[in-house]
Amino acid sequence: MTYIILKNSRTHVKHRKTKNKILSGLSGCAGAGSFNLVLPLFTLLCIFIFIFLFIFSPNPSSIYAAPKVPFIVPLNGEFTVKFRQPYWDEEKEVERRHTGIDIAGNKGDHVRASGSGVVSYIGISPIGGRTLVIRHNEKIRTTYLNLSAIFISVGAYVKQGDIVAAIGAEDDPSSAETHLHFGIIYNGKYLNPEDVLNIDYSSISKFISLKYLESDFILKK
């Protein structure tokens, strides 16, 4: 009787081991099948995403950042008084020529730095009232006049687009409307800000050409 019990126990153990091997094999097959199924699905998903981005992108170049320009318009508004446009200074009773552009706005509108640089001057201009000047390099400065408030100090470094001031004063005789007087100075001389702002820097060949004159080359706009 004892022998039969032992034999049956051994037989039972053998059956359990065989059953476990079968179940283990089945689970292994299931895992391999799942892996073989997931890999093609993942590949198809990647292909679908690539095709979607390629088809629905409006312009392939749009995925790249737009080229940064040296100067931006410091205030969104209409250009009301143009560069070198004559105007009458009623207080001084004299006709003057405009040294920048006037950009219309509302009281309290924020003014942004047209380009990155260091604040070199804050003060009161005889013509234009509260004034801010940003030096961008050794030769180029931008000027902001007719300001009601200035939010930075001399010596501060500002990045292009930073809020630096607000408009709302009535100190600039060139226009009775609320406006910002914006100017660009290069090597001590005033430039037309519109000419600078409208340059297409994405392709320099669009605004500069080389012309040969006898023994020299000149830059021609």
C-alpha cells in the first residue's frame, strides 16, 4: 500500500510538471505573438504620423523658426507722420522736418524695444518730451519720444520685444494725436525707420545689388 501511494505521488508530480511545461509554452507563444503584432502596428503609426505632417504642413519652411530681423515695429499702429515730413511747431512758431516716424496709439499702450541693446539715455528732450534711447552697437541707436512712462533704467540690457515704456504724453509738436515718435540713428545721422523696417532680410539679394562702374563696385538699392 505504501508503494502504491509513493508511485501515485510520483506520477502526480510528473503530470503536474508536464502540465506546467505546456502552460509555459502556451504563454510564451502568446507573448511572442503579441510582440510580433505590436511591432508592425508601431511602424504603421510612425508612417502615418510622417505622412500626416508632410501633407498638412502649409509650407515645409514653416517648421523652422522665422529669420530674426534686427528691428521690429515698437508699437502696433498707423504711421501718421512720416520721416522728413514738414510740420509746424506752434509753441516755437517754426517749421521743422520730422526726424523719425509717428506711430498712433492709445494712452497707456506699451512700447517694445525695437531691437536688443543697452539703455543709454533717459531724459527730457526739448522737442518730444520724455525720451528713451537704446544703443544697439557702436553706431546704431533707436529713440522713443513722447512717452508717458518708462519702465527701465539707464544701463539696463533689453531684448527685442521687451516692454520698455508707455505712450500718452502730449509733448511732441509733430502731431496732436496720442502717438510714439520712433527714430533710428546710424553714425550720428537719422535714417528713415520705414526703410529699415521694410528690408526683407530673408534674401539680401532682394534689396541690394552690385553694379560695376569702370574700376569699382558700388552697392545699389
